[in-house]
Amino acid sequence: MMDWEAYFLPGSLREALGILEEKQGAARILAGGTDLVLQQRRRQHKAKMLVDISRIPGLSQITKEGDTIHIGALCTHAQASESALLKQYLPALSCACSQIGSPQIRNMGTLVGNIVSAQPGADAALALHAFDTSVTVAGFAGAREMSLIDLYAGLGLCCVDSTRDIITAISITLPKKRMLNAFERLSSRGTLTLPVVNTGVCLELNDDDSVALGRIAIGPVSPKPFRALKTESFLEGRPLTLEVFQQAADMAAQETRPRDSLLRGSREFRQAMVSVIVRRALVQASYRRRTHE
Amino acid sequence: MHFLEVEPDASLLEVLRDQLFLRGTKKGCEEGECGACTVLIEGVPVVSCLTPALKCQGLSVETVEGMENGGQLHPLQEAFLETGAVQCGYCTAGILMSSRHLLEKNPEPKSEEIRMALSGNMCRCTGYLQIFEAVQLAAKKMKALEK
């Protein structure tokens, strides 16, 4: 038993926001529920009422409008991992989603839920940090856009209050330049396990195939998703060579400060593995230059 | 179709077992990590321990009890028995539901596809090999039935 007093299934966003407004903090949004139900069972959360948004139409699409890809709040990890659109433009994201949990969990859990969990190693959210990502937040008084990085208040703390607001969509703006991206993850087994370390990389290319802009997101090596900013600066103007990738990978590892973890491994091991997976991701991304551009 | 009154915080697993007495679906870890509670909602495998029962209002929920048809076992069930893929049986219902979804979506799965489809279902008895053989055998049986 999870001690909820009421369970609502609104048929529209307006209705859902109205319930949140009426209940004044006592009701909380639920989509897939894989995190929230577990937290409730473990007594880590105390939602008195749930507002299940899974019946609201128009929230499960993945679309491209101009240079922007929009992912609805109800889009599951399974949908994202199988999406032809994401595989074409954001293979790092579809790859990340394909490695979350298990097939059952991927059928239930949503990308927005992954963001709201505010865990630094949450795979889908981590991959999204490698792109120019924002979210649309709907509140009773109206909607606003927020940059993804601004959503993180700390470990497990999302700035969006799920008792007042609803994230309705994720938006990723594609650059004008050619973009390559990839995701790599190290874990103790292939399923139902948290990452030891993971990374999403994105490279925007100049016409001569040198790096115009690089993004390297790494988790879980800090309370929030981590960007290797010095390494990203290093990559600018560099060619896509194995030597550059190795240098960048080693630099990225040195930027991180993972903790010793009984669950994930020692600080030294995890830092060493950051170098391995960043190099792998950069290599993987560079292969895509020849295959899908 | 079932019309039930359920508590707001009841899980689908609890309702299936304790109110509908459909006890084929098993309670394992209750944390979504073992797959013993796997059922199909709108034809898609989910873990019923983490699914609020009220989320399923108006949706189709299929459990292992629905696999046999008038006393005739589903080809998957036959195959599981033939290959020795059932030992204690606790994981079996969940694995059957995941397998059924796989074969409906992909009637001729490769070995790796079977492993991936069943990666959310734990078995502590068999070592999985007989289970994978059973799914491949069932695929052949189902293909033969279509002819």
C-alpha cells in the first residue's frame, strides 16, 4: 500500500493543472510512475494524491519542426529508442533510452520523468545535456521555457515543482552545422542496473571536418549532470583523430571528481573509466560522419 | 471486462492477485527489477508491481491465465514444458508474457533478440538456456500453425 488518498486521471492539461491548483501541494503529477511509485513504496516520497497525465492527448509525440525536435511528456524510453527521427538526428539519445532499466521499465518510464528524477547519471537526461535542450513547463498561470541545465537544484532535486507545474515537452534545437553525437555507458551488467559512468557527446563540425563546438556530458560524477567544459574548449578547431579523442578523453576524466562508491566503484576506477567511455563515444560519433549525414 | 472498486493506492499486481484471484502473476521483488509480475497492458509488457491499478481504467490487461484457449495451451506454454524451461515456476508467468509480446511483434526472433526481450525477467533456476530454446521452439510452432 502506498497511502495515496486519491488518484485522478484528467483528460486535458487544463484539467490536470486545475487539480494541482485546487489541491495546493497535496497532489503530484505521475506519468509512467516507475520512479515515483518506487519512492512512495520506500517512503521516500509522501504524495497524498496523484494526477496521472497518461490520458492527456498530444503529449506522446516525437516531432520535428524546422530545426527543433520536440519530445512529448508521455514519450517513453521504448518509443524514444525505436524512433526513426531520433535515430537519425539524435542517436545518442535513442541509444541512451535503449539502455535504461528493462524492456518493461522502458515501456512505462518517460524521458521527462528521467529529467525530473534529477539524478546525475539518469541516462536519457544525461544524453540530453549533450544538446541544446530546453523544456516547456506548464503552470496554472501559463507556460514557460526553461533550459535543461536550469532544472537541477541538486542531487535528486528538480526545480520544477510537480505539485504545481507540468513539464509538457522537451525541445532540442539542432545546429546549422553538421552534428555528430553518441552515447556510451559502463555498467556491471547489461540490464536493470545503474551506470558506473555514462557519457553523451555531441560534435558540431566545420566544413573542413574540424570541431566547431563540442559538448561532453558525463555522469554520475557530481551531484548534477557534469559537462567537461575545459575539454570542450580543447576540442574546438581540432581534427577528428584518434589522438585528439584520446587527449580529450583523458582531459575529461581529469576534470571529473567522482566519489568512492560501494555501488559504482572507487573514485580512481570511475575516473579511469570516464576516459575509456568518452574516447569510445567520440570514436562512435566520428563513425557517423561517414554513415548517416 | 471487470468492474471493480479499488483503493486509490492499490497496485495492479495487488488487484490482479487479491481481488481478481488471478494468481498466475507473481509477486517477486515489488521494485520492478525481477519481472515476475509482468503483464501486458494494451499488448505491451509492464511490471504490474509499479503500475497503479487505477492507471488501467478502460485499458486491456492480459495475464498468463489468458494464454490457454479452451484447455489448449498456447504454443509458448507447450514449448516451455517440452524444453524443461520451468523449474520452480515462479518466473514463468512473467517470462511467458514477455515472450508472447516478442513473438507477436517479431515472429522469427534471433537469439540476441530473445535475450534482449527477456532481459527484464529474472530466473534463478534454469540458467535461461532452456527458456531461450523454448521461445525459439514456440516461434516454429506458431509459424507451423499459420500454415
